[in-house]
Amino acid sequence: MEFQQPMARGVLAGRYKRFFADVALDDGRAVTAHCPNPGAMLGLNTPGMGAWVSPADGNRRKLAWTLELIEADGGLVGVNTMHPNRLVAEALAEGAIAELTGYAVHRREVKMGGASRVDFRLEAPGCPACWLEVKNVHLRRAGNLAEFPDCVAARSARHLRELTARVVEGDRAVQLFIIQRTDCDRFAACADLDPAYAAGLITAAAAGVEVLCYDCDISTNEIRVARRLPWVDAPGGTR
């Protein structure tokens, strides 16, 4: 996924009301950017961190900039939670996720269960449908471990239960974590911040929901899905 326009670098002055971020650009301008991330952004919202913002298309937006990347731990971290679905759509089209190749149709935002929509439903003649839910990961607190979620994620836990129901009905279901970092080599559910979600992921996997974790290559020009990482708290050991 290429950024459509050149981004501007600056320094994060503050993130507030979840969806606003003040950034002091390197050229001297002070701007307020849309922060497309409803999570806690632990470790990525400290004033003084380097930040990259993209200009909004057209004049319909109230905020002319979007917060895209944070400089952390010597690298770039993607904080825009709108991107993982776009990244996955591109990766599916290119066959870049080996475990999800062979499906001729990639439908998006399909109704799943009573009150949810799944990010993708993959279909191929003669095969069970594959229900694919995508989650953005940007938390790293110790070593090279990526973690999700960074706050209580009740909606994400509901998605796990609905994926499990699809498996019970005979379909395939996959929970895919897209890690918008380049400095992690493994993934774990964040049991101390959301023990219910961590337990739910293990329960879903035991019931047949597949868990996949992929990191990204990130630059100020583009982000691309890259390598599969192991899930270290998987039932029965690392997967």
C-alpha cells in the first residue's frame, strides 16, 4: 500500500479525545491531525516522539492531516487502524499470505452472526467459505514481542466467538493479526490488559479458528505485509 501523497514529518505534541493529535511539523507549522486509532496507543503517544502525517484528499475533511506513523524504538510504527484491511486486500490479491491463497473471490464487510460484519469472506468453488477477521497490532512493551490488544477489546472478543460459530457450521475461520511494526519476531495476546480476550483467543483456537500473525515492511512511502510471526501463547505451544 503506497501513500498517495508525500507525508510531512514533525514531533507529536499531544494526542487527546482519542481522535486528535497535535503535531509540530519540522517546517515550523503546528497542525492538528486526525488520529485514526481508537485504542490506547501505549508507548506511541508520548509528546516529543517523531510523527509522520499525510495530507487529506480534497477539502471535505475538517482536519487537513492524518496521523500515520510514529517513530519508536529506532523504527517506524503504523498507527492508522484503517490500513490493515487495505494491506490484507492487497496481500490477498498478490498471493502474499500463503495460508490464504486459492480463493477466487474476496468479499469484504460480510454480515457474520447477529450483529457483526467480518472483514473478509473468501470463497472458491468446492471449498468451504473462509471467514477472515483482521486486527491491527502496534503494541510492543518488552523485547521483540508484539501484543494485542492494548486496552479492553470486548468487540474483538465477540468476533472470536462468531468466528468459532462459523467453524462449528463447517466453514473455515481465521483471525489475522497485522503487526504494523518492523521490530517484533513473535506475537502474544495481552493477558494483563485484557485477560478475557487472551482467554478467548486460546478457546477459539482450540475450537478450530486459525490464528495467523504477519508483520509489515514500513517506510514513509509504503507499507506492505511481510513475514509470518509465531504466536507464542498458542494452545500446546508456539504456532
